[in-house]
Amino acid sequence: MKCVLYYNESPEKVLQDLHASADGLTAGEAAKRMERYGPNQLAEGKKASLFQRFLEQLKDPMIIILLAAALISGITSVYSGESFADVIIILAVVLINAVLGVYQESKAEKAIEALQQMTASTCKVLRDGKQLSLKNTDLVPGDIVLLEAGDAVPADGRILESASLKIEESALTGESVPVNKAIDVLQLGADQKSIPLGDRKNMAYMGSAVVYGRGAMVVTATGMETEMGKIATALADTQDGQTPLQKKLEQLGKTLSVLVLGICVFMFIFSLLRAGDFHLEVILDTFMVAVSLAVAAIPEGLAAVVTVVLSIGVTNMSKRNAVIRRLTAVETLGCAQIICSDKTGTLTQNKMTVVEHTGVGTEAAKGMALCSDAKWQDGAAVGEPTECALVAWAASLDMPKDRLEQELPRVAEVPFDSGRKMMSTLHKTGSSFIQYTKGAPDVVLDRCTYYIKEGQVLPMDEKARTEIMAQNKAMADKALRVLAVAQRLWDAPPADAESDTWERQLTFLGLAGMIDPVRPEVVDAVAQCRDAGIQPVMITGDHRDTAVAIARTLGILDDESQAITGAQLDDLSDDELAKNIDHFHVYARVQPEHKVRIVKAWKARGCITAMTGDGVNDAPSIKAADIGVGMGITGTDVTKNAADMVLADDNFATIVTAVGEGRRIYDNIRKSIQFLLASNMSEVIGVFVSTLLGFTLLEPVHLLWINLITDTFPALALGTEKAEPNVMHRPPRSTSDGIFAGGMGVDIAYQGILVAVITLASYFVGHYMESGVWEIAQSADGMTMAFLTMSMCEIFHSINMRSQRGSIFSLPTQNKLLWLSMLGSLVLSTAVLYVPGLSTAFGFEHISLAEYGVALLMAVCVIPLVEIVKFVQRAMAKHK
């Protein structure tokens, strides 16, 4: 399609250019254009195939380490002629982890697609001279679309008719005030190549909404050729950054990789030099020792545990109206320090409501409802938000507008004009007529010569005028939007429809004060943010006074100096804003582009920042934030696709719930990581020490069984642990904190050493119970008891991990899944020892019940020993 400045042409010329008619296209022509231009929809980004998504899952450092271990184990098995059990187990873990990741991503994408179906999908179109209701996707350039209040604009188009038509274009321009549309040609200035989108009064754009009046337009662009499509194209190539958890796990993977490689190389060289024999058989045996240490050092279940724990969090969030588009996004919210939120619809109900009124209440409500273009349909008001509030007010007094219009039909009107700030309508009532005029209180009051008090019509005097203006100021001081209404009786319709004729000698009826009320649950959510050390920030296009009043009600703002306007923001340099950013809690009269500056300023202070948005112009700030939050109800498709999380209910309280869930998930992941790494360290220490002493404590297949079976299930159960009572009463963790922060590294070290010592002790006890001799030697019973003790010691240790510092005997809840996993692990470990065939495959002896009991008793010792250390740690913390 050629580039034409349609706003610079007359309606007739536009129709000519598009080979269209005011009566609409014919069905045949529309079909041809559909073949040429395609459906009227935004193109979806190229989706990765299932195989590509599967490969993406394999890029994780832990997965790469596992695959390397499988390769080494496979090569060793080929040369030694041993079974491929190690290889099969490792590859099974990798496969399960990758499938889980792909499944969760696909499920999230389907949820987003379901959210997109919530937007309006039909429009009124002229085809063959008849009005039809068509799907938005069926529109083509040249179609004539009929517009009225409540309609979403389905494509870009040139306005052909306008009857007080107002379109709200904040999704594209960020301007919250509806734009008055006209059909007049717009002329370019001498130095202009184009007119800014927000000033194109004779154009309508996809993504905007009709809030007042009615009109018609001819479609000039569809799909990706629309202004919204251009923005979507620009966003398509934006790359997402890594979340904090991704960075920490990548760092952990690299550290483990270096550790594993170092241990393997050292033990391989050490064992060869110690043997003094370089024959192939010796080399293979030595290589197996190195593989044993590699298997012991790698927490094979870690990747799967993290994926499952995150997916559980995603599922929990979806049940609470938050759709997580990426698995790790919910964790990012868990460390959020700043939540920047839009006001309308997120902090408030996005529903203007009359909360105060003066004068003759019933007559005032009737007059304001009739003197408006909003409709009452199916039990709800439809139209411009302010007029909807007036119509809903009348309906609440048992005066629905559809009934009022039947009783008092409108016969004439003087439309609203921004110059005089009023509108008037004339209605037939029996054999006479009644006029209602509503508008700004000061201008309406100036036209009033009477007022009603206690049912009597009295002359307007200075005392009454002063009293009414005082009432107006009292409402305005509460950040209410105030309108006045008056009436005039006529025996016959006025001779002309001039405002000077109509709007004089009026009788004042009353005032109505409106506000978009806050969501009740948001007050508690903001208080939770405060307790959690999170700074909530309000961003709105409303006036400063309104923003301050609502922010004060919500507890976001303590002092008016904490509010700043968009104009004041423009006067600050980026350095000044970054320096003072923590002082500003409310941003009023701002444009969407200001949001990017706000996000960057917070990030410059090193703060993890969340940003909400619904319009297309919010997409850049959502991308810039550490986590972007899109609106599921009012949000555009482009914004939803740019977001990390989509709120199905557009509610700020849902974000706070996600913060708590994110913190719980991160705590549980740390618990699982600590448990797994402490277990692996015990295995490394045990195998390392036994190798130095000249005996084999455990074979590689034994270590794999412990890591994947007896460790993974308790680790998964730890991921379901309920949030600790103080989870939302502590400050966000620092972004500089490593995954081992808070003493976790020390805990892993001493707990790993503790389990290793207990396991080695069990080996020597087993050898003694078998031979009656205390000595360092290879022992079948000792190896079997060591396996049982290490397996169960790590399982019992998972109970300790329910809290890093708290006593397990003081926790308020029980983790049933953890108890179940412990029981399952005990049963499986016992089966490996005693089931014929399995015990032979693993090389175990059938130990006696006495040996079995001693091994279990030694394993239980890990609980009291760790409890003693925790007690000392708590005591030391109190004395700091």
C-alpha cells in the first residue's frame, strides 16, 4: 500500500484514493482485498518449534555438566564392559527436565492467547450499502466502519462523519483525555513533513476506543500496516535480559563445572601416580574413580528441582489471576524493591462513581443522567466514564436512563463545547418541555437566577451563591471531579438552538462529586509492601491533586512533596532524577515515555523494578523494567506480549501476592539447593577420603541412585514448603547477594562434612560387624551399610532444611509431601538392598537386620547434631 497522508486530504479524495464508496465495499471487492492485504491482525512473532524449545532447555550449565558426565560414563562402560545404567539414568533426568520446561512455556503461551480473546472482536461495517457486524480480522482497506460510544477502533482510518465524536487514544499517545474528532483537512506547516499522531484530529487508530458521540471512518490501514503494527514490529527484535535467579544458577553451574573438572583431573593423576602402572586396565579403573567423584559432585536433580519448583509457583500464580509468561519471572518479583503502578484500573476500580452530592438529589441525578450521551444497557452504563458515573447514579436511585428516556424523550440539544464548558438537552414532558444543563459548577452557577431549597424555588442571591461555591470547593479539595446541573421549563421549544438563548435564567438543582474509587484490597496490599521493604510508586495522567489524594488514601504518599508532575520531571536531568528518585512516590500528569526514565533511574540505583502498563506506548518501559507487568483486561496485545507477567484482573493486590509467592519460591529453591549441595559435598568428601585411604566407599551407580532417587524427591518436596511467617516482613534481598548469601555456604560445608563423617563411620562399623576387625580394608557389608546410611542420612537431613535457622520442632505447619518422599525413599533404598536382582546389579550384600538398624540409627543422628548447630547460630545472632 502506498504511503499517503490521509489526514491531509478531504474525505472525498480519501475515498477516491482507496477506490471506496461511502456506502461501503461490495462483498466481492472485500474478498479480493482480503486476498491482497490479508487478515486485519497483528502478526505473531516467529514461534520456535518444539525441537528448538527442547534444545533451548539443554543450554543450562547444569544440563551440560550432566551430558558430559553421561559421555564420560558411556566411554568408560564401553571399554570396561560394564552396564550403561549410569548413562541411562543421567539421560532420563535430562529428558524429564527438558520436557517439563517446554510444557510450562507452552502452557503459559496458551494462557496469554486466552487473555487476548478477551478484547473486542467485532465491529459495525457497511457492505453493499447494508450494516453488518463483522469480525475485526475481516476488515480490509476501504471498508466503512460505523463508530459509537463504547466501540474499540478496529483499524486505522480517516474520519468521514463526526457527531461529537471523542476517541480515547492513550494506548498510542499516552494522553488520557479523549480527543475530539472532526472531518476537516489538516494542513502541514511550512517546515512540517508530517503531523504528530496525537494531533491528527481527523484520523482514528487501532487500539483506541470511542468514549463519546458517534461517527464513521473509512479504513486506511489494517494489520501490521497500522500504527500499532509498526510499534509491534519495532518491539519484535528486543532481547530479554536474564533474571536474578538465572544469573545465580548460571554462576553456580560454572563454579561446579570448574570444581568437577579440578577434582577429576587431580584424582585421575593422583591415582595413576599412586598405582605406578599405566596399562589400559589401570587407566580405565583410575578413570572410573574420577567419574565417581564427578558423579558425586554434580547435583543431578538440581535442574529438575528448580524447574518443578518454578512451575509449581507458576501454577499457583495462575490460580490467583497472574499469568507468568516465563518460568523465572515470578522469582524476579520476589526480589522486587520497587513496584511502579498505573493508577487507573490497577490501584483504582476504573469506574468513576458519584460519592457526594448537594441540592435536590433525585432531580439532580435525573437531570445529569438525561443531559448526557451515556446509555444504560443490560444493567450497566456505556459511554464516556464521567457520564457513565452520572447514569449509574440515577440508576442507583431507581431511575434507569432507558426508562427516563421513555418518560422524557430528548427533542433537541446544544452539544458540549469546551469554550463554554456546558451542554444542554431539551425533553418533552406532557404538553410542556424541560431543559437540563450540566457543566462546570462556576459557569453553570453564573447562568442561574433561581435555586431550590426545601421544595421551594427561590431567587439566587449572593449568600446562596457563596454557599454553593463553598460546597464545590469542599468536594474539589477531596480530589473529586465536580459537575453542576440546572433546569429550565419551557411551554414550547426554543426558536433556535443557540446556547445564549437556552442557557440563562436557569434554576440550580445541585452538585455531584465523582471519583474513581480505590480498590479496597489495595490498601492492605500497599501496607504489605511497606512491611516487606518495597516502595510502591503511583504513576498517572491525572491532575496532581487527584493523584495526591488517592495516594494518601492508599498509604503510598506521606507528604505532598513526594509528588511530582510530568512537567517538573522534564526539568530534571537524568542524573538529578537518579539522585532524588527515592523521594518521589507519585508521578502525576505524566506521559508513557516518562515511565522509561523512571525505570532507568531506579535501576541506576541498583533496585529491582517492576513496571505495570496497558497501552502500546507502555511497552518500552515494560521491556526496560526488570519485570514488566501487563494488564489482561485493559492491556493491548502488544503490551501483553512484551510483559513478563500478565494480570488477568488488572489488580495491584495480585502483584503483591506474586511478590510473596516469588519470595517463597526463592526461599524454597535455596533450601533445595542447600540440601542437594550438602548431600553432594558429603559424597565428594566420602569418596575422596576413601580413595586416599585405598578403598571404595561407593560405586558411581550408587551415587547416581542417591542423587536422583533418594535426594531428588525430598528436594522436590522442599520446593512445596509453605512460606515462613516472616516472608513479607523482611526487606528484599540485595541484588548483589550470591546464591550462598546469609551463611548458606558455611552451612553446606559443615553439613556435608557431618554427613560424610557419619557415612565413613558406618562403613567401618559395617566392616567390623562383618569381620570383627577394626581396619582400613575393602568390605562388602561396609559398602552396603555406607550406602544405606548416606541415603537415609541425607533423607533425614531434608527435615533440617525446612528452615535454615529455625528449629524444626517450632515450625507451625507440616510438609506432608516431605514425609511421603522420605517414606518412598526409604522403601526404594531398602528394595535395592534386598530385592533379588536389584541387589546383585548394584553389588550389595544382604546385610542383617542388626546392621540395617545400626545404619539407620547412625543416619538419624544428623537431626540432633544440626539442631545443636542451629541453636548455637541463633544464640550468636542474638548477641550481634
